[in-house]
Amino acid sequence: MSAVLAPEAPVRSFAPEQLAAPGLRAFERIASAWQLSVDEQLSLLGQPPRSTFFAWRKHPERASLPRDTLERLSYLLGIWKSLQILLPEPAAADAWMRQPNAAPAFGGRSALERMLAGNVSDLHAVRTYLDGVRGGGWS
């Protein structure tokens, strides 16, 4: 006898222009919580021109973000969420970003220092580290 499988729910996909405004608004809140300077924000977003960055902030609903910036926002939102899960006290989660870290991924630097190196791969490394911690504990 064969099992009857329920049809999978359709996966909802979003066009990049639908993701820009919510991503930018969330990033603004994260930047505030992490006390990021404008230069740090620019670095994390991939060094857009300052005028473009301020236009995004003023009118996120009009922002047309490059794919690289959307990817960066995705990593940053995932990092923030992981920290909220791992460190439920918001002040501790936000402070973790600037604390020196002896884990091999950081080599004594903070997660923020690693992420400010400017490469998407650095954001990926921090996100991967936190996902690993969520799965197996702090190292």
C-alpha cells in the first residue's frame, strides 16, 4: 500500500524590491542596538556611496538594493536573530558583537571586527559560527 503524501505548501518567493525596505528598516534597528557608526554601517553593507546610504535610510521603500547588499542584510539579520536566541538578554546579545572572542573564527578579535573586514565571507563566517553554537554550544 502506498502512502498518500500531502502536497507541499508552495514556497513564497519575494522579488528583491520587496525585500529592500523591510531589510533596511531592520538593519537600522540592529545598527542602533549594536551602536554602529555610519562608517561601520557602510562597511557592513558593502561600501555603498554615502549619498546612496542616506537615501536608503530616508526612503527605504524606494531603495533598489544590489544583490550583494541584500545578501549582507540577510546575514546580518540571521546573526542578530541567533544572538537573540543564544543570549536572551538583549544587552548581552548586543554587547557580544564587540567583545574579544577566542574562538578560531575570530582569533581574539570581536565578531564585529571580523565582519568589518568588508567581505561577505566574513559575515558568513560569523553566521556559521553562531549557527554552530546554536547546534552544539559555545566553543
